[in-house]
Amino acid sequence: MKPIILARLDKGIEPLERPMKKCGRPNQNGEQPMWMLLRVTLAVYAFDKARRAGAKYFAALQAAVAFVRAVHPKMPVSETEVKRILGCWRSSRRQLGLLVSKADPSDYVVVPLRDGTVGKVKVLWTAAIGPRPTYPR
């Protein structure tokens, strides 16, 4: 990185050296906020549910968008975004994909807490990586 030299010649001040800032957006190294993972989980679950019920691809996309909007009305989602999610997590080039299912409402997991005690956490969704489902035509 080359430094920028700033000088005010009218005042007779010595030049100042500062490093240049990088152009463009800051690098996040693939980090995404947690709400995006929730959107992925909901969209994949709703898409699978619609496809298992016999809906065509386009109708399943619309069902996924409607489901995400019903569960979280303020969460941004569109058919294009659901297509991007499926392209990333359910690519036809890969044999494995994201599988999401709704957990039993009575399921709880015991987790250790920082103070040494244990707590119960309710399980809402289960996600796994497994063979990509195929839907009959």
C-alpha cells in the first residue's frame, strides 16, 4: 500500500503521510448474519415440503417465499433469493445437499452453560447434510 502525502503549501506545514484506504466493500471472509441461516433453513424446509406434496418447481418456490414471509414478515425474501439458496445448498452438481426437518415440539437438548450448570434448549429445526432428494416427475 502506497502512502498518500498531504501537504498544505500555503501554511508552510510539513507533508503528512497516511496509508491509503482499500477501495470497495470491506472483506467479510464469508461471514453472514444469523438471520440469513434462518432464512436458508426456512426456505429449504418449505421448498421440500411443497415438492413432497407434489407441487411443481415454480409452485414450490412460491410456497417457500410465502412460508418465510408468514413466519417472519420483516425478513427479506423473494423467488430469486430462494433460487440462489437452492443453487448454493442444493446444487445439481453435488450429490449432497442440505436437509431440513421440523423437530418434535417436546424435544429438548441439554447444553452446558458457562457457569458450569446445564440448561435445556428447545429444538425447533434439525438440519443435516445428506443425499440430495429427487422428486418424481
